[in-house]
Amino acid sequence: GAVVSQHPSWVICKSGTSVKIECRSLDFQATTMFWYRQFPKQSLMLMATSNEGSKATYEQGVEKDKFLINHASLTLSTLTVTSAHPEDSSFYICSARDFSGRAYEQYFGPGTRLTVT
Amino acid sequence: KNEVEQSPQNLTAQEGEFITINCSYSVGISALHWLQQHPGGGIVSLFMLSSGKKKHGRLIATINIQEKHSSLHITASHPRDSAVYICAVLKGTASKLTFGTGTRLQVTL
């Protein structure tokens, strides 16, 4: 089946620094990738939809200048948390939609746990 | 009221029991996903359904489009099935998933 990887799987950073998280589709091309965050014991919350070669579409309440998303190729999207603060500590998950035309096939990455100290 | 409701919210079962988790939704959908999230956090896509029934190993997923309802069944449950099970729907032609709040399953020996 289709595989989506994320790197790193966990990261600890100091307040004020920036952190980049990568999401890769390993065996398929993904025109669309989605970024989610999840707080403990809560459901996934969509942050933004990333389309290859164009600007990401952010959900209401998500600061686009703080969460920079780049989808430069059909297999890679990156999320950069800029000037991270402790309240940004969360579990970040990406998913990718298969380019093959099956409009509703989505595959999830394993997630990245971010801790800001 | 959430557009996607799951029941029960929490479920404890003994090893070997047959388990059913339900998902009801109030909107028109093009597809429904069942996802599994283990305590470590990673999400695995179990099924994607638009009609009927699918089976994979001990897992069975069904959907009734007219009744706007789906069920996930686990036969011969095992402690390694302990996880949060999440129902998510694709509304109409949208590409964004709408998630249920999840069902936390604990299978004990």
C-alpha cells in the first residue's frame, strides 16, 4: 500500500527557534497533502491543505506566517513552525492524497511530536 | 451537534470478544474512512468505504449510505487491538476529511 513518511518523528526545540517537519509520499505522487495537529486526547484538527506548486490554504484560526507550508514537489511537503512557543507543542500529522485519480484515497504519515521548551 | 458521531467513546473488552464501533454522520458523503491510532500516535488507515462491506483479517467495516451509518467490527479481539479508532468522512466533492471524536478501545487479557 501507499506509504507516507514524516521526519523527524520527534523533536525538542527551544522557545523562539524554528522547526521544519517533512512529509514525503514514498511510492506515489501526491498533488495534495494535508497538515493536522492533535492535542492529547483530542481529535485531529486540520491546519492547512497543501497543493503542489501553489500556496497552501489555511484553516480559519491558523496563522500562516507562523506555520509555513511548502509543497515544492509531488512527493514532499514541509511544515515550518516559526518562532516556536511552548503552546505549539503538539503532535503534527500529515496525509497525502494519491495522484492516481482515486479522489478519496488518503494516506497518513506516522506523525511528528514537537516539544517546545 | 458534530457532523460525525461515534459510539461508544470508550470501550473495554476481554481478549477474544467481538467488538463493534459505530459511526453516524449527518451530511452527504463521498467516502468514509476508518483509522486506527495507537498510543504512540501514528495513524493507520484501515478502510476506505463508499458502499457495502470490506474485510481485512479480523476487521470488517460496513456502511449503509441511506441510514448514514457505518460500523467497524473486530472479531477475536486481542490486546494489540487496543487503540483509538477514528471515523472520518469526505463530504461531497470536498477533499478535506471531517473526523469523529474517536473510540478508545482497551482489550484486556
